[in-house]
Amino acid sequence: MSTACVLLFDGFEEIEAISTVDVLRRGGVEVMTASLAAPTVTGAHQLALKAETSIEDLRTGKSQALFDALIIPGGPGVLQWRHNPVVSGLIQQYYQASHLVAAICAAPILLYDLGILEKHRYTAHFSMEELTPHARLHELVVTDGNIITGCGPAAGIPFGLAILRYLTNTEIVKKVAHGMMIP
């Protein structure tokens, strides 16, 4: 069974996090949410969620050595984590181990800051255009190697399906999409 970790932080974009977790769990992926600060985080639209683990547990291996995927939703709160050594180290750890790193909306800036996106095609939210100058803003989701990016809230389900395809197979994606009535 594939595994994934979704990072949560105050100001995260709820639809991007929840739709991704939902799609992956429907497809049989074991998903854990991890808080970057307090156990309970509040999204950009005031939805409070309790994370299942902490970033500290991820760093020290108390949760699991490495998941198959590290997923970062966007939202205005993501900008506070730019240049944070703990977050940057976690992203680099997954990327260098050739595990999937997925970021949506404003979150690709975290990968861009680390130089990871220099080697990949990617998308991001249009509000990040000046900070991510080569983003393919007209594309909902871009998969390039072990990097998957999404452009924003409307891409939540397609982003989740792209991650599911990467972690499983096309048949599982078709079954999940059919069950969700996605053509």
C-alpha cells in the first residue's frame, strides 16, 4: 500500500488539502496529516483540523521513515514557511530520495526557493507569477518526474487524481474517478 503525508499549517487552503486526502484514501493510499506547528490548524476559511502527527515526528522518524509522497497544499499561510530550515529540509529529504513531492497553489514557491523547480515543468497560482516566473499558469496540474504541481483550489481533485496515478495505477484512478462521477 502506498503512503502519503499532507502538511497542514495555519492558513492552508482547505479544499486543496481535503480533496487530495479524500481522493487518495478512496484509492487505497494510506494518508497521514502532519502539522507544521500546533496539532490543530485553522485553514484560510476558518475550518479547523486536527493533524494526525507533527512535523517533528516526521523529522525524527517517530511516524514513519519516509512516506511515498509529501504533499503541500497552498493558501496564504504557506508563505510563512518560506526559508524555514525544518520545512526546507523535509522537502529536500523527500526530493533527494526520489519520493514524490507535490505542491499546489502557492506551495510550489517552497520548491522554487530550493531550486527544485529549475529542473521541472510546473504550475502555481497566478498570484505567484512574479515569484515563480516559469510556472505554466494555464495548466491545472503538471506532472514532471517526481514533482506534481497544481494551480489552485479548482485543481484540488485533478491534483489528487494525478498523485493517485503516480502512487498506484490507471485502473485505480479510473475506479475512483468513476465513483466520484468524474468523466
